[in-house]
Amino acid sequence: MALLSQNPLVFLLVINGDFVAKVQDSSPETKENSFVVTPWLVEGKVDYGKLIEQFGTSPINQEIIERFSKLTGEIHIYLRRGIFYSHRDLDWILDKYEAGEKFALYTGRGPSGRVHLGHLIPWIFTKYLQEKFDAELYFEMTDDEKYLNSQKLSLEQTEKMAFDNMLDLIAVGFDPKKTFIFTDTGYIKSLYGIAAKIAKHTTFSTAKAVFGFDNSTNIGMLFFPALQASVCFLPSVLKGHNVPCLIPAAIDQDPYWRGIAREVAPKLGFYKPAQIHSKFMPGLGQGGKMSSSEPETAIFTTDSIKEVEKKVLGSFTGGRATVEEQRKLGGQPDICPVYHYYNFMFEEEDGELKRIYDDCKSGKLLCGDCKMMLASRVKGFVSDFQTKREKAKEIIDEFLVEDIAGGVRKRSDMH
Amino acid sequence: MALLSQNPLVFLLVINGDFVAKVQDSSPETKENSFVVTPWLVEGKVDYGKLIEQFGTSPINQEIIERFSKLTGEIHIYLRRGIFYSHRDLDWILDKYEAGEKFALYTGRGPSGRVHLGHLIPWIFTKYLQEKFDAELYFEMTDDEKYLNSQKLSLEQTEKMAFDNMLDLIAVGFDPKKTFIFTDTGYIKSLYGIAAKIAKHTTFSTAKAVFGFDNSTNIGMLFFPALQASVCFLPSVLKGHNVPCLIPAAIDQDPYWRGIAREVAPKLGFYKPAQIHSKFMPGLGQGGKMSSSEPETAIFTTDSIKEVEKKVLGSFTGGRATVEEQRKLGGQPDICPVYHYYNFMFEEEDGELKRIYDDCKSGKLLCGDCKMMLASRVKGFVSDFQTKREKAKEIIDEFLVEDIAGGVRKRSDMH
């Protein structure tokens, strides 16, 4: 059974099918198989196996999963199910950990109007890593990049969104004692010196090659990769000695680390950051990752419970045209977002997940029932999350780190 | 008498002769007349009249000088003598001032190992403007740019140099209540938000056209123009309403304001910064501006008094091969750094300056005597300056503005 295969790569190839997305490539011969994954664009039918080849990362193999098992006592479902499926230097991070050298976690977010369930995937996994490895987390809200890369948003708007999005992050349940959340604009004093050192070793040519920048790219975006990379080395700078850094993030963020941070690290005397990469959670439509730009197919943490129910019940499925046909042919869970929601977030028991899969395939489980059950679970999750999100408002200061602006020595004179 | 002409432009053309410098242009037809003036390079025989044409600035004409006279009660020698000779929107700044709207001054320095007399020219003039117009001064130490643009210097070194160079600045005598000195790395939190907005409106193409950047330019340098431009708008941001900004600086800095700040200002709703441009103080060698890279021809504020004397007495002059010849033909003050030192800094009386000029031309004043007199004055100036520079160490905090780094809300947890 491919789904529960011991080899995540085999599993991978099976669940690939769900990402049949808006391919906008104009050349007909590439339409079927082409896809684009960059920090700003995920488009087409993502072949995760090919991404490993293209990006030059390593698959998370059985050996690594066993090491996790020994060190943590449990294997997170995202590892078991190949949702976190690729890495760089994860074995090295575990070597260091076993030798008594703790690592720091670093991840982040380009703030947006609303957070959806797909955004939570890396955060949930990061929380697991924090707990199991007693790791500090440095979380960057890239309000500047979001502004620099937007046609419409003001910097004031992206800053505001960053503070709003922090509530979602905090609601995931991180340890305030070990979690440091900041915006780029709010923490720039702590980051800029490190970023300048990275920038000095990064030419326009390099940035162009890594990110596809061109002559019309604004100079803020050109500098930004140095800023995003700087957080990899922040724990080392703050502690005064080299600290291994592990970055859990969706695989589209890989170019920052591959092309910039890992290139520059040895020149500055830092460790190269290690990475662990996730796939994208699908949306509720036919193919494509969950995306804020298609709100009807994304479950936002701030959706009303009614909206959640409506969206789940209105989901595309891998079902057949008629009940009769489905009883006869069975459903198609591999291309069904409803099934993948169980897989990503809403059925932790592997045995139960397998039952859903098998019952769908056999025609025993019909889409209506399956969606009803999912809707109930998603509503429960969102409702619970919203409670935690409200509580987060009261404790945000326990997580936020900020430099103080305004010319402190002479502030009174300046205003 | 061209030297004391009422028309600064005529005067200009006369004193042009002293800048006969290392022309490295390889095409023979341009060797004589070519020159390069950029923020990073001043090379060749600078034709200041042509620079006004090339840069599209306006000459400081008699009308503006008369307005200064009415408003300030005196005309600074740098205006009388055409050392500050070009501007953008200076008339607009004076309109605003007359209408009751005060302007802020902004200038800065790329910190280096040592400050020389040439560096002091814009600062001395800035102090005059501060006094006469009761203006706040925002002074930027570009430690980041100096690092980003250097083959050898570490960021820690340029930061240290910035603090050292502040002593020279403070020794000039600015009003601590109205003067705000900062380094880019130390004040980045206050600057970055403004810089991001400027950067968003500045493409690589623009930066390339303005500064001659290319594909090998590092991404820190690419962003830097936004940071340098940001200070133009800092007073407006701090005050919460638009404040006119006047930038006194050597003319090589003009591209920052022309190409970036003035282009972007209307898009962000700020006033365009006005500028007033100085020429370069010559070195003590044959031609060329005073430059730290030719230390034997530059008087540093930290030179020993012995060194000062040695340098002045060893200066190139416009004298003749023999005393007889000089008595007969007269000297050549227009190409003589010794004469120009009187002009720039060491003879405030126009009548006395004219006497020196005439006595040189007539063969009455010989180079040895002329240099002895200058050496005595330069030694006195440097000695006095060094006393003030020592005192500056005690009051640096009255001038320095800094953001506080380190994640203040959670600083204790992070260390």
C-alpha cells in the first residue's frame, strides 16, 4: 500500500496527484508537466520528487525517521506521512544535537490579510520540534518584503498584518520562554549588521540567478534576501558562539537558504543553516495549493464556523458523477482535497486514515458523508483555534522582540 | 579681477586651474579635459562649470547671495569666494524660511581612518547655516556603505571609525540641542522604514543609471542609496509634518539627491530636498583634491604639529624655478595649493587674501615666506581643533542618537 509505504519517496509519488493546478505556461508541450516553485509563485502540478532533484535537497529517508524516533520517542505524522519530506543537513543537525549542541529553529511568514490552514502546517511541525528538542524559535515576519513586493499594500498595512498574523502563530502553542517573534521593520537594528555582511558577499548576478530578479526589480527586494538570510545567524550573534540553525518551511523558500545563506555562511564563519521542507497543503478546489488568492477554497483561521462548514461541504472531491457509479467504481482519494485534509490535519491515526482511504476506494464511503465528518472536525479545530487566538492577544508581549526606535538618547529633543 | 569677481561663475573658471589630477582615461583625446565625479571617485581636472551643466544644478548667483546677506547679516566666505557655488532649490528653501517654515540640515560622512581639512569645509559651512537659520542638523555616518564598498574594512572597523570621526564633527562646534548624529547601523530602525519606501520606487535600472552599478555590485550597495536618501525625509517623519531639507555637501554627492531622493519625494508626499554644493579642497601636491589616499598631501586633524609643519613647508607651489625668476615673472597663485589654503580656510579677510594674491603675482611674496606664514596658521588651527576634539569625547552623548537593539522586551531571555 503506497500510502503507508515505509519509503516516503514512494508515498510522495502517490500523493502527487492532488496538485493539478492552474498551469499558465503558454507552450502546449509543457502544459501537462511544467510547474514553477519560487518564494513568490507556486504554479502548475508540483512534482515533489523532481523538486528534490531540481533544488538538490535530500529526501527524508527511513534512517532519519528512525533517528527522530529514538530522540523524540514519537514520529510526528508530518514525518510519517511525508508532508515534511525533504531536507538539507538534517543529519548534521541531529549529529550536533546528539553531541550536546542544541540547535535554534528559524521560520517566518510574509504577513497577509488572513492566515489559512496551509500556513499552519510548518508552524505545527515547528512546535513539535521546539518541544522535542527544547529549541529556541526565531520567527521573522517579513512585513518589509510583503510591502516591497506588493502593488497595493502600504508598509503600515503590512506591519499591521504582521501583528495580526502573530496571533495565529502564538495560538499554535509555542513556548513563550523560547520563542522570539519579530517584524523586520521592528527588529531591523538587530538584523541589519548581519544582513550587511551577507549582502557584501552577494552580487546582483547571484541574486538574479537565485531569485530571477531583473533590471525592473526594486532595490529593496534586491537587498531583502540578505535580511531573510540574516536570521540564520542571529542566534549565533546573540549567543556569541556558533549555534546550529534548522529551518522548517515550505519548500518554496529553499532558494533563500540554498542560494544565499548557505553560500555566505562559510565566508562569515557561521554554520550553514539546515532545512526541513514541507509540501503545500492543497486547497478545496480541483488541484492547487491552498491560497489566499482563492478564498473560497481556503479555510482561514478567522472564518466563521458557518463559512468553514460551507467551504468544506462545497469542496471538490474525487467522487464520481452518481452514487451508483461511486458504489461501483469507488472514489479517488489521491486527487481528493477532502481526503488530503484528513491526511494533513484531521486524522492523526494512521489506521483510521487508511480506513478512510480504503472505504473511499471501495465505494463504501460516499463523498457527502465524508465531507460531513470532515466539516465537523474542521469546525471543531477552527473554533478551538479561535479561542486560542483571542487569548494570544493578551500574551503577545511575551513573544515579541523589538528594537526601540527614535533616537533614544535624545528622543525628547527630537519630538 | 576675476578672483574677487561679483559673479561666482567667472571666479570659478579662474580657480579651476588647480585641479590638474591623475587622469586615467585611456583615450588620448579626452586626457586633457576629462574628469569623473561620482560619490566614490573624483578624478581628472574638475571643470566645475561643466559639472553644473552635467548635473543640471544652478549656480549660486548674486541674487541668492544678496538674499543670504539680508537674512543672515553676513555672507560666509564660502559663498563670497564661490566655494559653495552650486545648488538645487536653494531659492525655494529661502522662500520657505521667509514664510516662517524652518528647514532642517542634512549632511553626512563615510567614516574613514582620519578626517582631513577638506572634510571640514562642508561642516564649517553647515555650522554657519545652523547658527544663522536656527536649523536642526541630522548627520549620517555611513558606516555600512564604507564597509560594503571596501575591500579590506570590517563592519566593526567602520563603526569604530564613525565614532572616532564624530569627534571631528563635534569639534566644529555644532549646537548639541539642535544636532543629531547617528551611524546607519546604530539608527537603522529609525531609517529603514523610510528607506524601504524609497527602495520600492527605485529599480535596479535607475540605480545603475545614477551610480554606474553593474551585475557585480553587491546587494548591500544596491540598497544603500535608499538609506542615504531616507535622511532627507527623516525630519518630516519625526515631526509628523513636511519639513524642508537642505543638504550642504561636496558636489560629488549630488547623484544621491538628484537621482533618488528628488525623484521619489513626490511619490511619497515629501518635499524634494534642496542642496548646496561645494568644490573640493585641493591637496598639497600638484593638482587633485585633498585625499586620504595621499596622506603626504593632506592635513589630518590628528596630525602632530610637526607633521603639519612638514607637510605645509613641503607643499607644491605655483612658484618658479629660482628666486630670480620668481621676482621677475611672479608666482602662479591659481595653481598653488598654498594660495588656495588661504582662500579656503586660512585668510578670512578678502582684502588680505587679495594682497597675498597680488604680491604672489607680482613676485613680491616668495614661496618660502608664504608657506611659513601658512604653516603657522595651519598649526594654530590644528592645535586648537585638537583641543576641541579632545573635549568632544566628553560630550559625544549630547549629539548621538541611537536606536536600541537586542529585543528589548525580552532582552534578558535572549542572552
